[in-house]
Amino acid sequence: MTTPGSLPRSAAGWHGRIFHLTWPVLLANITIPLVGVVDTAVMGQLTEPRYIGAVAVGAQIFSAMYWLFGFLRMATTGLVSQCFGSADGEEAGRVAWRSALLGVGIGIGLVSAQVPINAAMLWLFEASSEVEQLASTYFQIRIWGAPALLVQTVMLGILFGLQRMRATLVISLLYNGLNIALDVLFVLCFGWGVEGVALATVAAEVVAATVSIGAVLRAFRSLGWRANLPARLWHSGTARLFSVSGNLIVRSFFVQLPFFVVTLLSATFGDVTLAANAVLMQLFMLMAFAVDGFAHSAESLCGFAYGARDRAGLRAAARYCTAWALLLALLIAAATAHLGSDFIALLSTSTAVRETADTYLPWLILGPLLGVWAFLGDGIFIGTTHVRELRNSMFLAASAFLLGTALLIEPFGNHGLWASFTLFMLIRGVLLGLLYPRIEAAVEARG
């Protein structure tokens, strides 16, 4: 059986392949935080900081949950990309079905447990009663989109693994574009407030999940692979899926923990600082998702090379993806230094929120420069399913973040919080760089 596709062998070939794979993901990723940007901007037009704060708290609850279940996309991408590299269409179909069924089950479980989840999450935030009430309303509507979003997450993982990046772009543009359009319609035209923001997201999730399923079926047919329900769905591969997923759950928890704690502690500084940090975090996410486009390419290419037992291809994929990502990070940092204040002004009409956000903007300039190593490391380790190392490094980085907040917040306040967050990103990248040789050693062992 021949492998469907191959890796480049020249520098020009690698640059072309990475650009071909990354530009759709880059555009798609940029639209993801744009939804949060529009949510924040729409709420910002209502003048009261509590509206921005409510959406920030509500969205952070879902971000915490969905990042925790992000293993559905990551595990699927890693396993499918390796199947693609070894031309094992039968196993790729089983991976797709297992992941999809797991996603549906988790989504239904979240809907069923919505009352205690909502109560527990809101209990953690020391926000004003007005913010908590609005955030609770947001949660009670958005939770109904959980099954659809998790199915879409799995489908995107399959498409990434098969290097169908343009399909992921179409789906992401549809999902995020529809979300943004309905945001404006429901909030600014219909006056539905926080309820409108939540309803817009749920509607977009259902539509995108349906379209993504069709895209996966077309991708399988184009490869001559069957996507029918396999007769032997649950066999030895199931243990590997759950092993990879279990480690990624723990990894995702420790990755998401600092983001969650930033919002949690921001609420203790008052509604203005909470809103300012929410605006800054939207800027950080915009930068992160842009740089992360090359991490997705690294997942696909490194996973393919790993499945094909190609050590030279693996090393080249990691090196070229990192070089492209570093170039983009430098450009983003420069743009943030010159345009960051203008961006903040677009998201809030509150003078207090703008001035507070401008005070902490320098931390965002460092973000892409220090975070690029973490993002690319994630992609390489996920694509090759070396998730134990990924889990352990995230635990150490998150521990450093918590230690930093304990030592720095009292003397430096919100600056201490952002310093701890920056330290977290730096340590993630350093640890993954030190662990990378293990992956190449594993390729030799497999060969």
C-alpha cells in the first residue's frame, strides 16, 4: 500500500508546503478570537462595565470547559495524522467514530449537569451581583450548544490530521462569521443584550457542526477510505485513544488554569480592572491564535512523519514550522507596540477601562515572543502523541504560574498577575524544547 502523500525534501518544498497548509488555518484562527472581540465590543457599546465583565466571566466558564475537552480535537488530529502517514484508512475511520461518539456523550453530559456546573463556576468568581446574574443568564443559554460544538471539534481534528486545511477555513469562517453577524443582529438591532450574545453562539455551533460532518465525509471519499461505522469499532486502538485523551485532559487543565485564574483574580480587583483584563486577554488570544496556525501545521506534518517513521522529515517539519512562527511572532509584537492602544479603544467606550488596559499593554508585546515556543512545542508533541511529556511540562509551568501569583500579586497587583502569566508561557516553551529529543529517539525505535 502506498502512502497518500509525501513530505518535501528541499527547503523550497518545505516552505511551500507549510505556507499551503498554514494560511487557511491562520485566517481561520484569527476569526476565533474575533468572536470574543466582537462580543466585548458589542457589550462595550452598552457603556456599563458590568456587561463586558458578565460576558468575560460567562465566556471564561465555557473556555475552561472546552479547553478541558480540547483533547477531542488534539488526540484526533495526532492519531489521524499518523494513520495518514502510514496509509491506514481503516484505523482512521475507527478513530473518527470513537472520537465523535465520545464528543456527543460528553456534550450531553454537560447539558445534563448544567445546574451544578453553573453554580460551581459562579461561586469561584468574586464579581459583583450584577455581573454574576448576567453571567448566569449567558451560561444557561450557551450550554445547549455543547454537543454540537464538541462534534465540530472532533471533525476539525480529523480534517487537520488529513491536512485538509482549506476545509477547516471554510468551517471556521462560517462558524465565526455567523456568530459575529448574529451578535450584531441580536444585540445592537434586537436589543437582546447578554442573551443575544449567547443565542448567537449556539446557533453558529449547530450550523458549523453540520457542515463539518459533511466535509469529513468528502475527505474520506477522496482518499478512497470508508467512513461507515466499523464492525470492530472498539478494539485495542480504543485503549490508545483513552490513554492519549487522558493525558491531554490533564494537560489541558494545566494550560487553562492560568487563563481561568487571571479572570478569577481580575474580578477581585473590581469591575474596571476585570473589564480591562478581558480586553487585553482578547488581544492576547488574537495573537495566540495567529501564531498557533503554524502549530496546527506542525501537528499535521510531524504526525505524518512520525506515522511514516521518517526522522529527517520530522526534524525538518519542526524546524521550518518554528522558523515561520517566529517570524510571525516578531511582526505581531511590533504591531502590538504601535497599534495596541488603538485596538483597546475599539473594544470599550469607557475611559476608565481604556486607561487601565493601556497601563498593562507592555505585557502583551512580550506575549507572542515568549509564547511562540510553547505553541510550536504543543503542535509537535500533539502530532506525535507524546502526551505524557506534554502533560508533565504543563504541570510544571502551571505550578510556576501559581507560585508567581502568590509571590507577586500582593506587592505588584495586576502587574504581578501579568508577570506570572508571562512566566507561564516562557516555561512551557523551554521545557518542551528540552524534551523534544525524546520524539526523534522514538522515531528511530519505531523504524
